[in-house]
Amino acid sequence: MRILVIEDNQDIAANLGDFLEEQGHIVDFAGDGVTGLHRAVVDEFDAIVLDLNLPGMDGLEVCRKLRQEARKSTPILMLTARDTLEQKLAGFESGADDYLVKPFALQEVQARLNVLARRGKGMGPRTLKVADLEYNLDTLEVERGGKSITLNPTALKILQALMEASPSVVPRQELETRVWGEELPDSDSLRVHIHGLRAAIDKPFGSALIQTRHGIGYRLAPNETAS
């Protein structure tokens, strides 16, 4: 799954991210409500972990805007330190799908996210396909020509962005923001990851799918649409 964690407590966010990535998920982060809402609107996630108390815009408002204004139905697991019926009802009324009180067990977060993701699977296509390359967004499994390919979380983010846009070009800056958010890497990081991705999905198969548009960005397209 691709999961967005909107949490201003860096220790909690880091613990969640480390645990979920160990389980094979791709995790993106936002440390305030405004940034979290923006990421949730412009990107596609299988589930969102949303803290109630956030700087800039609280979790209730983020959830409400996501549901009512952006019309996004991404499953939301709301986190809070306040265990009151009033708070729980407010969370559900704003559009949250589930509610978890701090402190919580990481295994319970995983279990609840799995349930929410299964409920939301009917929201859209779960498999990306370009030529003979397939990426299952639920299992995070990648195959080309029926052969399994193992990729790290960063490579999976890049691949998803390129496959979703195919055959269009994804500008370099847009791709960097999609993968790393506001904390952009050094200038060579994207190029290094693209090189590794090519080695995994192109080199063993005799035909290149990843195309470079110098000075612009990258695209993923079969030979007949590449130029």
C-alpha cells in the first residue's frame, strides 16, 4: 500500500514510517495540516493516517475538506490522544473511517489499515500496466514479461509516477516532489535512482521503456510510442 502519514510528532511519524516500510508499504509524510491536505489531494494513496491535533489546520478540518471540497474517498485512520465519545463522533462526522487512541500498538495500526484498504479497493484500478510491465498497487509486486522484479520503496514511487503518467513526460521537479516531498534530495539522487530502475526493468529485457527527455524529465513508454 501507499500510505500518507500526517503527523507533527516526529518520533511518532518516524516509528510509524519505519514499521510500515518494514511491512513492505510505501510511506509519505506531512508534518502539518495544510501540507497533508495538499499531498492527499494531489497524490493517490491507499490509506491516510491522520493526527487530530496538527499545526496550521487540525485533523478534523483536513478530513472535512478532503471529503467535502476535494471529494476524495481515500480511507482515513484518525489518531488522537483524547479518548472521549465527543471527539470520536466529531472524527467520524468529519469523514474519518476509523479512530485510534494514542498510545497505540503499531501492529494494530497495520491491521486497521489493511481493513480500510480492503474496503477501498473498489475505488479505482489497482494494477498499472504499460506494455509488458505490470505493477500491482495492492501487493507492491512488479513483473515484466511474467518475470518478478524486486524494487526498493523509492524506485516503486518513481515507477508508479511514470506508469500513471505514461506515455506523457513527468518533469524532473514534479517527479522529485512526488517521491521526496518538500525535502528535496541532492541534484544527483533522482538520476541515480532512475539508473537503478533502468537496470531492473529495462536492461534484462532487451527493450527500454524508460525514456529521458533532456532538460525536461522522464517518461515510461513502449518503443512504438517513444521518440
